[in-house]
Amino acid sequence: MSALFDHLWQSTLFAAALGLLTLAFRRNGAGVRHGLWFAASIKFLLPFSVLMALGGFVLGPLTPDYTAPPVFQRIASVAQPFAAAMPLPAAPAAADFHATTIFLVLWACGFAVLWGVWLVRWARLRALVRAARYVRVGAPFPVKATRSPLEPGLVGLWRPVLLVPEGILQRLSPQELKAIEAHERCHFRRKDNLTAAIHMLAMSLFWFHPLLWWMGARLVEERERACDEAVLNEGNDPRTYAESILKVCRFYMQSPLACAAGVSGSDLAKRMETIMESRPVFRLGFAKKTFLSALAATALLVPLAMGLVSATQAADGDSSPQRVRERLAEQRRPRTAIPFDPTHFDRYAGYYRLTATDVFVIRRNGAHYFEGVIGQAPDEIYPESESRFFLKGANPPAQFSFTTDAGGRVTELVLHQSGEEQHAPRIADDEGKRVEAALARRIANNVASPGTADAVRRQIDGLLSGKPDYDLMVPTLAAGTRQMLPTLHAMVAKWGPVTSVTFAGVAKDGTDVYEVVARNGRSKWQIGPLTPDGKISTIFFGPES
């Protein structure tokens, strides 16, 4: 809903700016003002975020590939005591879900009613066209005569047909009919039916927004004025032309759809006054043409450029060595817990997905706050601000922060560790419980995950030699291993070469447990299921007691 709200206020502001701009062109041709209003209508169909995404897509082939580290790394266990009987997290945003559902139902009803009315009217027009007979005239489009008392008008978007009522020659003089035909030729050249249909699409999608209905009236007003100006510029007599429009309005019905352009649209009295006055229309000068061109380029290029900048930052800045060093220094600084209202933590409680198999659980027990991947023993975290928490004794140091949207709803958890930042979007409680159930089945089956035995052997060999295969690990595990390599190498080297690796079962946290026998000692290794591309995401070990 926040994305919709952002799009609506951005489009409304854009339309208001163009509406004010039309005042600067009030002495120029109506076609200019119609173009500005149509641009405002198009903005409702083209969200700012789409243009930004397009900019990122354009830059995509030019930027290096970078995939965010997929899972939380634990090189050594940092479990803290975990009290029982913690309350399950409340279902997040239940009220918001119901409000969203109600809004969608109301929107769908309005959309269906609007399109239903328009489709019925369009079907009736098409039926009139099919039943009408062709009339041979020198127009640039087919002309058909109908028995319906409908005003002369173009029907159709791509190949429009001019539908005229039979007997119109008995009501209009040849000069008046010529002026009406000139008016419809202008609609044909300008493709007014198509632009009106596009605006009708915007109106149907955002039927609840009054500005779009007001803009629709402005579009009809300016397109009719543009055609009036074109008819007079062809040398037609203003009085004859005005009388022809009045006769059409007197004897025939107005077109039922804005995308079937006739001659009687807009404020008739105002049009008659403008036609009879024959006010001079000033051509666009070089300065105004340049201004409009610059405005169009800016409206298009600014969001594209922002998308390019965002893509550059995501692909380069966030993964650059300098940025990693800066984050690493920040993550390693000392932390101090601050006083914190426990009830403020409840909005963070819930499930956050890192990968298809790794889901964080955030919970509270009284004035104590806990995090942990489903199945793993949870660790207590401590507040350092209203939205940031840290682990005590973690190696490498780790902190957690929470991201909220414009409405204050928590949308994701961010893990800060090993110079990296990993984003875990929030998921529904039901989805998190399904992951817990799947883990329970895996533990009950007690079967090792594919590839974990070989991955343990390769990890041990790499640490023993002091040259681990970092390509076997996801980025944050590789980063943490580099930082702890001297300590890890010393531990494994003390045990000596491995003589056997035996699967001992699936632990309660879902990791595969292996008993490793080396020449000088025994150790126990726990490794999580490999990622879809075969990399280690979680591994920790210690001497066997």
C-alpha cells in the first residue's frame, strides 16, 4: 500500500505542476495544453519506480555481478541461555491486511462497474457501425451513415470510421457540413480517440482519484478547442462553423464515450464565444519550445539517472573494498546496551527469510530479546538504539537492525557482520511455521543433506593447510574465515590429518553432525544444508567432549 501511496502523491504533484504550467501557455494553441494534460495522465500509468528500474536495467550489463550474501554465518557457537515459555510473536499487520483486502474489494468493484458501463456503450457504438452503410466522400477515413440520431463522430482507435446520421444534409448546409468534416479530420490527425482511451485506462485504474476525472474534462476541453482552431485556420467562416455545431447539438445526441470524438464536447457556451471572437493563437516561440523539450527530457532522464545511480551503488559501492572496510570498522566498535521499553520490541517479533531454508525468528521473553535461525538455539540480543541490536561475544561481531516503511511497519531485518550487510524480508507467521514444520520432518528422517560430508572434508583440509577454498563458502563465511584463519588453522593443525568422517545424525537445529577422527584427536563438526549452488552457509566445530 505504501508503494501505491507513493505513486499517487508523486503523480498528483506532477499533474499539479503541469496544470500550473498550462497557464503559461494560455495564449498558445490548445494542442500544447492538451499535450501537457495528457503527459500528466501518462504519469499515472508510469510509476516513478518503473523508470528507476528501467535505468538500473539499462546499466545492468555494464556493472559487475554481485549477489548479496544469502545466509547468516556462525563459525563458532555463541548460544546464550534461553528461557522457556516465550510467547509466540503476534501476527504482524493483521489490521493492515484487512484494510488492504477491503480496499482491493472496493477498487475491484469500482473498476468493474466503470469498465462494464464503458464496454456496454462501446458495444452499442460498434453495433451501429456494423449496421451503417458506407458513404462515398473524399475523407481520409471511411464514412458510414447510420439511422441513429447520434452526432457525427469518429468511432474506433486504430482505424476509425466517421459515423454520420442519415439525413444530415437536410439539416446542415454544405458549408456547415464541410466545417463539421474539417473538425473530425482534425480529431483523426491528432489521434484523439487513442489518447482519450489511454486516459480512460488511467481513470479506471485510479477511479477513486478525483483529479483524474477533472483532468479528463480538461483533455476534452482542450482537444475540442484545438480542433476548433484548426477548422478556423482552414478558412472556414466562424459564424457558419458555430451554427453547424449548434445544429448538431439541437438535433443529435452527444457521443457516449470520450474515445469516440464528436463535435459537441466541452462547455458549449464557452466554445461558441471563443469561436466567434476568433482570438489570435500565438505560435510557440523558440524559448517555449526549448523549455518544453528540456522539461520532457528532465521528467524522463531524472528517474532513469536515479535508477542508474542506485544500480551503480548496489553493484559497486556496497561491495567495494573501501565500503567493506568501513562497515567492518563500524561493526567492530564496542557496543553498550541502553535502557529499552520491552513493549517497543513487539513490533519486531516475527519471522524473516534469508534463503529458501534459512529463516530468522525474532522473539521477546519479558525484558530479554532473542534472535536465531529456525532450529538453532536462539541468542540474546541487546538494544543499542530503538531499531538496532547487537550480540555479545559473537566472533565475528554481529549486529541487527530493522527497516520500516513510510507507515512505520517493519519490512526487513538486516544482519551486519564480517563487513557485509544481509537483508532478510519479513514473512507471515504461517510461512515461518511451515519452515519449522519442514525442519521437524528433516530431523525426524535423520538423513544427511546431500554434499555435506564432502564439504566438511574439504573445509578441514583447507583449514589444515592454511589455504581454505573460499569459493566453497558464501561471501560472509569466507570473510569471517579470513579474519579468524590463524586461530582456526591452529585448532585444526593440533589435531593433525583426518582419518575418518562419520555422520552422527541431524541436530535439533537442522545441521548435519559429523564426528571427525584425526591422528591426534577427535572433533565434532556441524554444517547446515548447502546452498542451491553448493556452497557452505553455516559451519562450526569444537573438540569432542
